[in-house]
Amino acid sequence: MEFNREEILLWFKLSQVPKLGPVKLLALFTLFGNIQKIFKADKELLLKSRIFNIEMISELEKIKNASDDNFFRAIDECISNDIAVLPIISNKYPLNLKRMPYPPKSLFLKGNVSLLESNAVAVVGTRHPSEEALKWTFKNSKILAENNFTVISGGAIGVDTAAHQGALEASGGKTIAVLGTGFFKKYPEENLPLFEKIEKNDGLLISEHLPNFPGSRFSLLQRNRITSGLSQGLVMVASGGKGGAMVQTKIAFDQKIPIFCPSLSLNLQPNEGVKEVIEKFGGKEIFTIEEVILFLSRDINKTKGNLEQFINP
């Protein structure tokens, strides 16, 4: 871990203060420099920061004086199960996520953490696709992985599963599954072997929740901002017009991430949602996944060129 056991303890405690969201936490850390100084600061200094009010300081005092047992138990569970904890204040926290309006306060990671910095494509869709849509997803996720793109999805049944499996089928293919639960409560249960395979094959599992968090409808939807936030582009394969895949696409649109959809002429069912994505969210119709690879490769090379120009004018 980048932070030691005691620093993670203080971070978990600080994260519990009501109304102290990720943006305020970042501002607080910038102001004080480290977690220990925040905890040692007196009431006057905290009020002077203009981040804390009287009510928040009172809550912080309660949390300071609370038992550390539950926090240490969670930390030790992470350590003993090779779960890395990445607070938003870490230099290794992905910039794309940090720039979001409401990023996760912490990321819990199991597997190949370096994939956070890889070029990635989110492949998403309904839990109940047609057989043709499943085959298309598997085949084209494999091609993405063969072209050095990490395939990101949410680990759900249907399109998500086919996306992960396709990436794993590629030689050296990498995939990331973003969970809406903690690592000890992975969902859906039928995909436990898939999650294990992802981890064993140099992939990555991500959650923003403590290991024993069971998940909720809200947390399953909330993970979508991580899926698209880590991606250079998003492919919406099939959707009936409702559900998490549509929420995911709207989030990607708001994040200004390029959205791609299989051409309607391919008739991958259900496609009511795909029509809506094309009409309302600027989804680009594609006939082959190579179009996505070409588009994103140009985008990535352009970004690299701009960075090199900035570093070596």
C-alpha cells in the first residue's frame, strides 16, 4: 500500500464526516499537506479553512473518539486479501476520475493496478441481449484486446459478461470489471468464476466500497461513472431503452466520452435504446470495431503529441 495502516485508518475516519465530499477532501489535503495535520488541527484552524463548519467539526470529534476496531478490521481484511486501497488524495489515483463532479473517495483494487493507466474502451449493454448481440460483443471485445485496448465493463450477465470473456480470449488480453459491491459480496453470484478468471489473467477488479458492502440498486448504477470515466470510448451494443446501460451512456455523454453503436442495419436486438443513443447522445454508428480502434488511436496519438509539445516546446 502507498499509505501505511495508520494513514489509511485516518483516511477512512475522515471519509466518514458528513458533508465532507471528495472535492472538499482534496481541498483539505492540499491545504494541510497530510492527513495527520488535519486530525491535529484545532477548531479555529479548521473553521479558518472554510471547508469545515461547526457541525462538521463536531462530527469529526465524534469520529476521532470512536473505536478504531472496525476500521482496522476492514484495513486488515484488505491487506490479507491483496486488496489495494487508493484514496483520492493519492498521486496514483486516476486523473480522469479525479476530475469528475463526484469521484469516488477511495478505490479498492484487486489485480493488475497498472491497468488504471491503460488505453481502455467500455463495452456495455443489456443483461438480456439476443444471441447475435452476444456473439458480436464477444468477437469485437476480443479484437479490441488484441489491439492493446483494455476492455472495461460492469461484470453483469449479458453484454458485460461477453465483453469480459472476449477480452480474456485474446492472447494477453486485459479486462477490468467495475463492481457495485464490495469484494466479499461480488454480484452476480453466477459470475464469481469470471471474476476469479479476470484476476488470474492479469486483469483488474475495481470497487469504491469496503469489502463487506453488499451493494444496492444505487451503487450498481453509481459504478457506471467509473466504467466510462476510465475509458477513452464507450461501445453501447444493445439496449431495450431502460436500465443501467442507458444510465451508463448518459453518464459517458456528460463526461464527453466518444460513444459508438453497432449499425442498426446489423439488427442486434434489443436496439430501441441504441436508436435513442444515436439520436440523443451522438452515438456514432459503426459497421466494424476497427472504426473504433482507428478513431481512438488517432485521439490517443493527438493527446500524446500535445503532451510532448507541452513538455518539449
